[in-house]
Amino acid sequence: MTANTNRFSTYTTASGGSESKNGEKKDLWSSMLDSVASGKRLPEKNMLVLGGTVDSQREFFDSLSNNEMRRTLDRQGSKLAPVANSFALGYAYYDVLDADQEDTLARISLYTLTSPSPSFASLLQPLLTPQSIPNTLIVILLDWSQPWKWMRQLREWILLLRTVLVSLSDECKATMEEVMISWRDRGRGGGINLDGTSAAAVADNDVSLPLGPGEWEDGLGLPLCLVCQNAEKMEYLEKTQGWKEEEFDVVLQFMRTVLLKHGASLIYTTPSAPSQLPSLVHSSLGIHSLLKKHPLKHNVIDRDKIVVPPNWDSWGKIRVLREGFDVELVSTGWSIDLDQPFPRPTADVVHNGHVDEEEEAAAAEPEGSTVVLYESSVQDPTMNALQLAGRDSHSTRLEVETTETQTFLGQQLKILEAFRQKNEEASREDRAKPLRRADDDENGLVVGRAPEGRVLEHIGPVQFNMGGIQVDADDMVQRLKDRQMYGSSPDLSPDIEGSVDEPPQMDTENLQAFFTGLMNRRGGGTK
């Protein structure tokens, strides 16, 4: 046998083994560090806050970041993140703390948008990825200062969202389909409650409840929550605009019927009053306290504290609120509204001084629209007078139709003739009044004089003795009245002034003839 002449170096063998061991150690440490880092990494949630104003969005942010969180940050010497929502797409974030205010459960990033402009669709699209879609919630803000605009505003936002969601990739659409399936199964006998918490053990043969009419007919692919802010203004509408319980119930029935098609939730909030808004938002994002549970309770009785969780409502519950509400008609009309193009065409474009009839027809609301039905039921009180004043006018027309001159003058002549006849009748009545009064005086039919005449017939004139002289009371009263009238008159007539200032001149010739005649008579008698 030939001997093996190959020599093995113990150095190279040992060095090779040490290198492999070092590589294994490096992989072990990197995996451990990655696991620790991932364990300390906060769950990130996203929220798209649409609608409202800059101030109302900040109020919404303040209602979510409660006072306990503020006190914790004050102890730590840190401050709340500012809300940057003044231009286009705004941003803010806050941390959700556990019940003991020590552990952080998640960090929520808020992306705000105030206008449903189609140009902002490109800003929302990068926020929706296969990784972020399961952790995203859409919130639409409405205000009780203008409830008659709610349905139109909601339609604009949903049409904008559908434009964004349709343009996503196939992978994102598949993820949204999975999210919608999991949301539809909440509270229907599966393993998840309405608030997203795990339900008790369920038997294998249990089947989830089927969907009712009008439920989840138009899922967006993301959970939706509608927040109606400033519910304290309902009292203002009741006192100044004459709203009653019927109007508030109609608004609630419309909103619940429409949101039922999207599987959305609804809540009314007041800035100065506590509400279930944090519980509703956090449960929709899958954030739950490990120490203390906050069960989400529905409320459809207190009109300023309405809470409708997702998958709780139904057509039967909506009909019970007030009779006479056609749920099916409203649900069908909302599907018609969402089939309209976005952005909707307007008839503001004028060609050669005339409105294009095709554009005007396209801008008109479709037949059976829920928006039209809602605005006819919930009317803007400030527009009633304007509608009555401009009922026959068109706000988009630049020209005003006028009548011919002769036709206009003929119409005005009829109006003037009617006024002239009224004036003549009024003047005849004025002339007839003194005659009727004189006749009534003669017949004793004037009110207030007939009883006086009857009394005087029985008792006669009233007289009394004054210093041995019989004085007629009626004559004395009349003289006093004449003297008072004479003294109170500011201006005296020229004749009276002349008679007071200059004494009347006496006719001396007649007086002399009178006395001469008397003397002649006496002289003739003596002879």
C-alpha cells in the first residue's frame, strides 16, 4: 500500500473551524438583536382624516389625545406633536397609552385633508400599501353647523376615495378584499366581537349570521368612521331655526342608511363632553388595552350622543326610529349617486353667452338621487328666502329675458288701473263716513251717545246753586272747554288779534241820532 503523502495543516483546520463558529455567533447575535428591536418597535397605525376645517381637525386630534396622556408627557418633559394641517395634506401623530399610562400600545399617524379636490388624490395614493392597508382607518368629519350639506359632502369624499382605491395595484386590492372579509365577520357569530376583541370559544359547527338587506353592498376596502362634530349646535337649531325631534330623526335615519352600505360606524361628539370616540377609533384600528377593557356600547336614544358601531345597524332598527321613512328608496338612491363621475361636471361654463344644454343636463342631479331627497327633507333655512325671490331665475345665466315695451306698459297700465279703483273706493268711503255719522247722531245710534241721550231725557239738564245763582252745569263745562281750547291754541287768527289789540270804532252819528230822537219825544210829550 502506498502511504498517503498529503499533509493536513492543523492551523488551517483550526482556523477554518473558528471562522465557521464566528459566523454562527454573528448570525445568532444579529437574530437576537433583530428580535429585541422588533419587540420594542411600536405598532404603527394610520388614520386618514377627511373633511372639516383646520380647527375642527385639531379638535378631533385633541379629543383623541386625552388629558392623562398630556399629564404623562408633562412629567417626562416632552410636548405633544404639533398638528401641521394648514396646507394640502397635513400630518400629526400621537401615542396610545395603556390604562396605567405607562406602556405605549401603538403610535397613530394622522393624515388630514380638508378639501375633496381631485388634485389631492395623488397625495393619498402613496399612503395605501399592502403593509399599511390592514392598519388604516378612514375618518370623515362633518359639522352640525350645516347638517343640510352632509349628504353632498359625504358623496364627494367617497367618490374621491373610490378614485384613489381603484388606481391601486392588484396586490393592494387583494389586501383590501381580505380586510373587508374580516370586517364583515365581526360580531356575526365568528371569533371576533364588534369592537375587534376575541370572542369566547366557538364551536366548529357554528355559522356566522348572513348579511341583511342593504349591508355591505358597497364596501370601500377600508374601515370607515363618520364623526359629526359640535353636537351642541343641535340646541341652536332647535331654538332659532324651529327644528324638532322629527328633523333630527330624519337626519339620523338618512346617515345610518347610507353608512350601512359601507359597513361604517357613526358617532356624534361635543368638544366639552366625554364620548366614546377614542374607544371607537382605537377598536377600529385593532388597539386594545391589556389592563382594562373599554366596551363599545351603542346609543341611538340620546340625540347628541349617538354611537352606531360597525355591523350593529340594520334596516329594521332604522325604521323603528320614526315611521314613514323609506329605507329601501334611500339605499337605492345612494347607489345612483355613487355611479356619477368624479369630479362632477358643472354648468358654469358659458359659450357665446349661453349655457351649454348638454353640460347643464350633466350637472343636474340624477333621478332618484339620495342627495336630492335629503336636501328636500333637510332644507337650508337661509336659502328659503333666496329661492322664493329667484324661483324663475337661473343663477348661471348671464342674460336676463325682457318683455317688449308695449307689453310691459300694458301690464303696468292694468296695475295702475287697479290702484286707481282702490283709491276711488277709499275716497268714496271717506266721504260717506260723515254722512253716516250725522244720520247716526240724529237716530241716536252713535256708540257712546245713545245712552247719554236716554239719560238726559229722563233727568233733564243738570243745574246747581252757586252764590244764589242757578248755574247750568253743561253750559259751564262747555264754557270751560272753550276757554281751554282758546288758551291752548298757539296762533290766533288775524281777526281775533285785531279785535284784541284795537277796540272797535263806534258809529257816533247813529248814536247822536238815537239820543236826539229820544229828546224830541220827551219834548213833544211836555208840550
